[in-house]
Amino acid sequence: MQKLSIIIPTLNAAHELAITLQACAVEHTEVIVSDGGSTDLTCEIARRWGATVTTGEAGRGTQMSTGAAMASKDWLLFLHADSIPGQGWRASVDEYARNPDNLGRAAVFHLKLDDPARQARRIEWWVEMRTRLLGLPYGDQGLLISRKHYDKLGGFSDIPLMEDVDIIRRIKRANLRCLPSHITTSAARYKKDGYWKRPLRNLSLLTLYFLKVPPRFLVRLYS
């Protein structure tokens, strides 16, 4: 089994973190929770599950950089707090990491939403097409990368938004693979904002980012 560090950025994630940590509780796996100043029981829950907890400035890119700096294993897996690795995820990671050709590549998971609605299946299909055709997965699909390659790329940029798109662009589409397992993530944001409205907003933000609008301005629109 490959030695793996899982880095999870959190901010008031007490209601969702435990089930993610339970899925990550696998032998030879180090879990680091990088918290951005939670005021709920997030840090207590993380420690209860045996995770190493670090606290600092809020911002997903900054938090993941902080967590990665503490990681001690050869492979890094970045996960969102509400993204739960599915059955067989560890075997998929091990198979990928055993291939020396993948030391200079990165991998993501297929995405599932925890909602039986037809609209959720449409979002999953779009994510699959965006990943396969455009080589543009988002952070809720996880990111598996060797420590060596992560350091060579310079890690996550200290930007308030689009940190996942930024590092994926530096990894490059040709060096990106999709693991034969999935992550189940929360559909709460889609239910709240709407299954049409939220994807359109995300697409608009992505377009503005590609047009060189600074993330510090985009985060205001995102909020």
C-alpha cells in the first residue's frame, strides 16, 4: 500500500466532515485537516478521528498549501470536506501511484452528487465531459499528485478563488488522468442556488478568469 497524505481544507464543516474522515481512515494514510478559523466543532471532530489539525488564514488555496507543507508522505490527495471517496478508492490510488510514469502526472475521481434528482445526473454528465474533453476538473473531484511533482509545480497559488483551475492548468491536460472510482459530494449548493443557475454562474466566473479578471474580484461575485 502506497504512503499517502490526505489534505482537507475546512471552514465550519462540522456537519459534513466526520463521514469524509471515516472514509479516509485507511492504513498507511495520514490525514491533515487545514482549518481556516472554524467557530463550530470542526477541529474537535477532526482530532477525534485522528487527523492532524492545523489552523490559519481562511482561503482554500492557502489552507491546502499549509496542509501540504505538513504532509510527510510520497503522495498527496487533496479533498474537500464534503467530498466522500467511494468504495475502492484506496485501491485505485495505490494502482495509480505504483506506476512510475505517473510521478509526473496527476489524477482526479469521477463525481457523483448525493441527490437522486434527474438534474443531479445532468450535472454529473457535464462534469464528466468537462474533465474528459477539456481536461478541466474542479476541486470537488479531488486531486492526487506525487509530492515530487507537486513541489515542482510550486503547489497551490495563494489566490482566493480558482485555485483548483490554476493548478490543473499548470499540470496540463496531457498529464491528467481519471481514476476508476468516484467521489460523492454534497448537492446542497445546487439545491440552494438552482441546478441551472449555479452551473451558469460557475461558467461565467470561469470565463472571466480565462479573460484574466483577477481572482480577488471574482471572489466577490462568487460570494
